[in-house]
Amino acid sequence: MPLNIALVHYPIRDKKGDISATSITNFDIHDIARSARTYGVERYYIQNPMPSQKKFAERIIRHWREGFGSEYNPSRGTALELALVIDDLSEVVDDVMERSGGKPPIFVGTSAKTYPNTVTFENLRRRIQNGTEHFCLVFGTGWGLHPSLIMDFDLMLEPIKGAGGYNHLSVRSAAAIILDRLIGR
Amino acid sequence: MPLNIALVHYPIRDKKGDISATSITNFDIHDIARSARTYGVERYYIQNPMPSQKKFAERIIRHWREGFGSEYNPSRGTALELALVIDDLSEVVDDVMERSGGKPPIFVGTSAKTYPNTVTFENLRRRIQNGTEHFCLVFGTGWGLHPSLIMDFDLMLEPIKGAGGYNHLSVRSAAAIILDRLIGR
């Protein structure tokens, strides 16, 4: 699939809406990599500008790809082959262009709100299946992607609606549902 | 929704397929409760027969429902209001019957395989929307629900298929996708 996903740890919003950074979570690395592999995503970028955080994530990924973890549970290694730790989303552009024959990716942010450039699941699903464009879906940690980042995205994806007013899915669950809606079945 | 979910920690399969027990994971408590609340699930049962494990889960739930967590992030408490720690799935029967006017729940297991009593997402979705039957979707931890448990279920749910042969979603991601397919949109 011409689809990539990125998990952003900076700049994101904290509880009050201010700019903030979060730490990388082990469960985010695994769960989202496994969902990405299940739905044929090309690359899973884990963005964090802090060197100690990047080292932490890279150590986990190496354990499952090459270390003892790769023998204990090879399916984790298969999922984490997709994972790439990056400083900044600008690295996504170069990486995708290498695989797309020079076409830059279309960045699609995810949020619980709607924006003037919001696309529906159906519309984005059709464009992905069409196969001529390359996309990078962007997920925020903490209290969501910071507006300064959202401003730069080409598109925003329609929020997930459940059965009532409550809408506080974990980023792991949201990523799974979104991939299923865009690619599943 | 006349739908409940249960997360089973015993009896489940270990890596070799043998009977085993797993520990309760903090992320399973939170992520699945948040998905359950988002999709209007009635109750989220966390099954584990070990007293120390039950205490652990109950302490976490209390922290977010009544303790400091309820002030720090009230939406977590709202999700965890659905959570109930139980020894055994037989407790689900009594609990559902109190809310269903005496109708026992229909147990629906989840698995990466198909069985003679497998139902499709579409079929189960229709029966849930119909509103006359009460269901309990059952999820396994570890390497999945043990066959001795599966034998007793009324129905099994069709496996989630992604885009290729890889099918190793986390139970948190699988629960999110299944609730979205059965109730979402």
C-alpha cells in the first residue's frame, strides 16, 4: 500500500493545550507496528527529537529484529522491520521519495476535531486504493498533534465517531481502527 | 448497546498451545475500557482467578475512578466505570441477566481461526443492532483463548483479515477494530 504512518512525540499538546513533548512508549512501538504490518503499511515512523528517546526506541526495535526477541517471537521482528526512528517529519519526505519515484508524500493528520481540509474515510480510502499517490498518516501522542504541525498538513482525516459523545481512544486503538477503515476488508 | 466484552487471562494458550495463565496488563485495562466506552459497550469484564492479580487491577481502576486520577484525567474514570474484575465467566451470566430481564448472554469468542460456529461481522452487527439479544464478546490474552473455553461458546467471530498473510494484532488493537466493525459508523 502507498501508505506510511508516523507517530509524533514533539510538538504535541499537553493537557492545557500548550506545546509539549512526550516519551516513547513500548506499547506504542509494538501495537502500532503490528497493526501497520497487518494492513500492509510501508513504513512506521516513530518521531522524537531527543537522542536518549531515540536510543531507547532503537534498542527495543533491535531486540526484536535481531536479538533474543527475534528467536522468541519472530512475528514481532517482522512487524518492527517497518519501524524507523526519526527526528523530524522532514525525514519522511526523503524516505518516501526514494520509494515513490520522486513523489513527495501527502501528509494526513489525525484529530478528534474537523478542519477545513478534512477528508472522509471513504475519500481517502479511494485515493489510497487508486495507488498513484503516496500518503503519510500522522498520529499524535499526549493530548494530540500541536496546531503548529497541523497547519502544515495537506489533509486532515475525519474523526472516529463511536456510539455516543465519548471519544477518548488511545492512539494505539485509533491507529488500528483507522487502518482497518482505510485498508481492511 | 446490548454488548459486553470480557478479557480472559485463564485458561489461555501459551506459545506452544498449552494451557496457561497471563498477568493483567495496565494497557489492556485502559485501552480496552476506552474503546468500550467509545462504542457504548455495557460492561468490560477483566477475568483473572488469581487474588493478587484481581487486587492489582482493582487498585488501578479505583485510582482512576475515585483517586487522584479521577481529578487529573476524568475521562479515564468515565471509561473505567465499565470495568469489572471477575474470577470466572460464569459471573458474566448473572451480571448480564440482571440487566437483560433474565436473558442469559450469548458468548461470542474471538480468534484468528474459523470454526463451525463462526459468524460474520455483518451478521453479528445486525443481531446487536436488533437489540433483543445480549452478547458477551470474549478476547484472549497470551496466544489466544484455550480450546476448552472455546468449546463452550455459542458463537465465534470471523477473524480480522488485513492486507496480507500477517495477522498478529495486539488484543487491544483487535478489540478496537472489532468494536468499530460491529458498532461504528
